[in-house]
Amino acid sequence: MMALRERTLVSPRSVPSLPKHVRIQYDPVRQAFAVLSPEKVFWPNDISLDILRRCDGRATVGHIIAELAADYDAEQEAVAADVIAFLQEWSDKLLVKL
């Protein structure tokens, strides 16, 4: 029987990072950045890419939200919901470590 992995939930105190098997790489043919993981390629939009680039293993989710809100001149509460949902989805897919 396969053991189920306990789901890690994103919180403002989480410190996300990209696992060793995930990397961001520019594709000159498509002129876009791809997120590469074994057997899969993702083509994130600009905002998703901006979130992923901040997942450096040092910044908390709260800090990332504050930076993005300032950069995009948006309310932190609006940014928080989107950032947390995005990071949760990517964490569930094992593409972001928390």
C-alpha cells in the first residue's frame, strides 16, 4: 500500500523554494520562460513567473505578497489570495517546496 504524502499548506510564514528537480529556463524559440521538471514543461504567465522567481528559500510568503503588492500597486489582500492559491497548487504538484 502506498503511503499518502501529508499535504503542506501555504501560510504567510511559509518559505517557498524551487526543488532541485525544477528550474526556470528561457526558451529562445518561443521567446518565453519555461519551468522545467522531469517529464513536464510549464509555460507560466508573467505574474506566475514573478512569484516563482521570488521562491528563493529565504523570503516568506508574506514578504513575497508585500513585494508583489508594491510592484503591481495592488492591495495586499487581493494579491495574497492569488499568491497563496498559486503556491498551494504548485506545492501540491511538488513543483514548489514549503
